[in-house]
Amino acid sequence: MSSAGLPQGTVPKLERPGPLREQVYGTLLELITTRALRPGRHLVESELAGRLGVSRQPVREALQRLSTEGWVDLRPAQGAFVHEPTEEEADQLPAVRTLLAAEAAHSAAEGVAALEELCATGERAAADGDADLAVPADAAFHAKVMELAGNAVLAGLAGQLDRRARRRRAPVARQPGATSWAGHRSLTAAVTSRDELRAAAIMRSRTERRHQREEG
């Protein structure tokens, strides 16, 4: 068995921006999952460090993390080796993936149910002319849509922008018919059916109309 840490020509030296341990970890994980580093391969710290253009410390930290996650085996007095899955692990993997898929489906269904509940709240508030309830319901609805997108950075940015816009939006939101919950229902239907193009078109149209009202 070869003791080389990385196959020849596999990766260039790492770029410097960002924590080196994260870059080394990401690089090694990619090589392991794509089988460029095959199960059982000996991972030599000094060779890995030389090929990646870093010191041995971030390599050691990355190997420790990979060991904790089950990608690498650290053997006393021998070193680090790419983990070789057992037959039992291979047999268990489909069952675990099925459980995760079921949980993901359950979470998505809960998310859609939350959108429908917020729509109902907003519709009742609009019918009663209760802007104090309709405005936060509208904000909560759009926050939930961002949450369902599964992009934490996008959701965070959207939340910041919404907080900045809310002060300007409040007087407009109290005008009769300012918030169309039919549009919320249409967006919920698009999210439910995973119609990404329609959902994007609805969001774009709603945002443009809202901006026009606020500028008007």
C-alpha cells in the first residue's frame, strides 16, 4: 500500500484567505468522498502539509476532525488512514438515508403548514382592518419563506433589509387593501408544488408593487 498522502497532481497549494484548517479539512474531505484518496490510504501529515503548502498544524487539526466524523482512522503508532467502511456500515447507510429523507419531507410539510396558518392570520386581520396584526403576519410569512429556502445567509440578509424597510412601510401598510393575501396564497401554492420559477416571479412582482406604493 502506498504511503503517499496525496496522489500526484490531485490539488494545487491552498489559497491563503480564510482559516487554513477549514481549507485543509474541506480539501481532504472532498478527496475522500470522491475516492481520490481511497479507503485504507495512509495519510502522512508531513506529505500532506508539503503538497498543500501549509504547516503540519492545520493538517493535524483537519485529520482530528475527519476522525471525529468517521472519515479517517487514527491508529496508535501508525498514523492516519482513510476509513474503510465495514459491510455493516454499508448495510445501515440506506436505512439512515431513508430516515433523513422522511424527516426532510416532514419538515417541509410543517413549513408549508406554517405558511398556510400565517395566511389565515393575515386574511382575518385584513378582513377586520387590523393593521397591527396584519403587518407582523406579513413579515413573519416572508421570513418563513426565506427559512424554507434553506439558505441561512440569504435569510439573514432578508431579515436585515426587512427591518430597515419596516419603518417606511408601516404607514403604507395601514392603507385599505395594502396587503393582498391572495398573493400570499399564490406564493404558498408555488412553494408547495416546488414551482421555483413561479415562486420567484410572484416574489418579484410583489416586491416591485410594494416599492411603488412606498415611493408613491
